[in-house]
Amino acid sequence: MNIDTTLFGGFIKGFGQLFSNIPNLIMMVFSLVFVTFFDTTGTLMTVGRQCRFVDEDGNTNGIEKAFLSDTLGGMIGSVCGSSTVTAYVESATGIGIVKKPV
């Protein structure tokens, strides 16, 4: 059995070049984390309000678990080569349709 390793070799070579310029790496990671954080925060706060998980002062109970699951889903999805798995604001549509009156 002959296994073609050119793709894997290219991945390793490109990954090594990524760490050759540390300031650019830091800027890329910071940019991605910054965008993802605010995207997730906006989505969780919007969906949380519809589910009545956000009180009148804007405090949430247990939001750190949602952030953790979003972070782990994004990292695992990226490592596996699939599109990232994150919280989407479209979830609010389904919640709005089926939410129960208080």
C-alpha cells in the first residue's frame, strides 16, 4: 500500500512557517479571538433574552458554560478540518416560535 504524504508534508511545512513570524501570529490569533468573542457574546445575549435567561440588570446565570461549549466546538471543529461549530443568532428564530408564555 502506497500512501501519498505530500499533503501532510505541505501542512507541516506551512505550519512551521506560521511560527517563523511571531508578531504576525499574535496579530492573527488576537483578531480571530476578538471577532469570535464578540460574535458569540452578541448571539448568547440575544438568545438568552428570548429564553429569559438574562435578568433586567443584564446578568446571566451559567453563561460561562455556553462560552466553554462554543469555544470547544470551534477548536475541535477546526482541528478536524470541518467548518467551525459556533452559536448562531438564527437559533433565536426557533426559540421565538416555540417559547412558552410566562
